[in-house]
Amino acid sequence: DKANYRHFMAKEIHEQPEVVGHTLARYVDMATERIALPVKLPFDFKDIQRISIVACGTASYAGYVGKYWIERFGRLPVELDVASEFRYREAPLRKGDLAIFISQSGETADTLAALRYAKAEGVHTLSVVNVATSTIARESETVLQTLAGPEIGVASTKAFTCQLMVLAAIAVAAGKARGELSDADENRLVKGLVEIPRLMAAALSTEPQIEKLAREIAKHKDVVYLGRGTSYPLALEGALKLKEISYIHAEGYAAGELKHGPIALIDENMPVVVIAPHDKVFEKTVSNMQEVAARGGNIILMTDARGAAEATVDSLVTIVLPDMASAFTPMVYAVPVQLLAYHTAVVMGTDVDQPRNLAKSVTVE
Ligand code: M6R
């Protein structure tokens, strides 16, 4: 049931600190501050030359973040595909390599077909699924479950952040196995993961501010989302979430791509949501924001206290998230991104949990 929430989506957004915490507890050993995958992997990350990550929709954006983490911590090349492309382009796969499939339902037709293709090609298959009894779970060599619990809202929220938690654990495990991360690195990263549920709970406190902002966004026909690094897939996710439930047209771009075309859209009517934690690429994103500001765009900046102090740009609204030392910002920044879509849809009066034309699980291609 919806407990005291108006929609399942609201309940599921608010559940995230708890369910991401459950997922964390399944993948790390809190006492030793090490990654402890619940199953023994039938391969060694040292022997893997390339990983293919395959998924659809929101799960593919989780995969995109996972790619950045696995490449960074494991120094292991990762290719990301949406399942509908992967299954038909007959991607050449090397026997003994690894393909990771991400799916909340575990029943998505294209993802399942991609899994079957990968198995036939002789690669190891690992699925990150929420429904443990699903077809994708049953047919995968290894299953790493997300412990999000049943997700009812058609717009995926808690499954996404739980997928990110599992992918973070995979990335650190890969880095460790490949000798790219020391024990101390692993401890530091695990400490960063352990902080996440608390930081997500803190991020939920931006809700009143976002509710107000949503009334403004609801007046617009188009919204642009920008991000760099792991905030780029989150920009894609933010745009998808807004489109699916509020029916407002939105586009997500890598901030650096702005000047290669989308900047032509920017005028004094265009809201631009900039996702920019104070990380390694923050300065670069600030210069993209300046380009938007110079054309009168209305900047909605999602950053931390440091970022807010250092961003030399006038924003319409700045949403301040907790300061974070770790690279795991997408789990925390997902919260305001989801809340913005949710409250905008509520203002628009759409059917938030059952948006038009959409099904929770896409079992036909
Ligand atoms: O069940 P799956 O994770 O395989 O579903 C994948 C997509 O259909 C799903 O994420 C879809 O994009 C959601 N409606 C996003 O909110």
C-alpha cells in the first residue's frame, strides 16, 4: 500500500535510504569495511578484457554510471548498450569476457533477448535484477539482486539507486581483483558507500524547495538537463523521468556537448537543470553554466555547499545537497532529480503512478 503517501512513486522515493541501505548491507562487510559479494563469481576480473553492460531505460542509465565507475576503479573497458540495439547489432564478444544485464523486473523482452545472445556467444553473464524469480535472473549465470522491494510506480526510482549500489560494489570488487585498488583504497571507498543512505536521507530534505520549483517548471514546455562525468547519465535519467510522468519535453546532455548544438535552444525561457557536485569536473561544468547564463537560460543548480560557494553564476534556484568526498554522488543526486519530476507531474495533474502509454514491464519488443 501507499502508506501515507499520495502516490507509490512518492513512497518509493522516500524509501530509498532504507532499501539502498539493505542493498549495501548485502554487498559490503560493515565490520571489515570491505566489499563482500554474496555469491562467488565464476570468473576472475583479471581475466576479463571488456565488459558489456546492457539494459533499457532507467536501468541503462544506472549501467552508464556503472561504466564510469568500473572504468575508473577497475581500469577495465566497459561498453554500454541499450538492449534493443545490442541484440540486433550482433556485437562481437570475446569468449570468457563478461556481460552485465540490469533490469528491475527481470522480464524486459529486449534485455532478455540480449542475455540469450550473450550466452550463445560464450561470455559470462551477470544480471543485476530486483525480482529474484524473474526470467532474466533464472537464465543468468550469476545474479546480484537489488533489494529495492516491489516497485509499483511505473517510473523507476528506488530500483535505480539500488542498481547503482550494486554496480558500485562490482566496480570496487573489480578494482580490487585487478590490483588497481589497494586495501586502503577499498576501505575508503566502502566508507563512502556506507555514508550513502544517510546522505540520501539528507537529500530528501530538499523536498519543500523542489515542490516550489516544480510549480515554475510546470509552466514550461521544454527543459534541458546537463551533467558531466557520472552526472551525465543522471542528466539523461532526469530528462527521462520528467518526460515520462509530467509529459514535459526534456533532454539530457553531457555539459560539454552543449556548444555542439543544444545551446541553440537556450533563451530566457529555457530552464536548465545543472547537476554538478563539487567533483573533479566541477570547474568545467561551471564554464558550461556560464554559457547558459550568458544566453539568459534559467539555471537550476544541484550542487553541494562548496559548489554553491564556488559557482560564479547566477542561478534561478540552487539546491544544496550534502558535501561528499566519494565518487558515489549519483545515488544522492538522484533524489532531487526524482523529486523534481514527481512534483512537476503532481502540479500538471497527470497520473503519476500509471503514466499514459507506459507499462511497468515491457515484455514485448
Ligand atoms: O524492468 P526493467 O528495469 O528492465 O525496465 C527497463 C525500462 O523499461 C524502465 O527502466 C523504464 O525506462 C522506466 N519506466 C523508467 O522510469
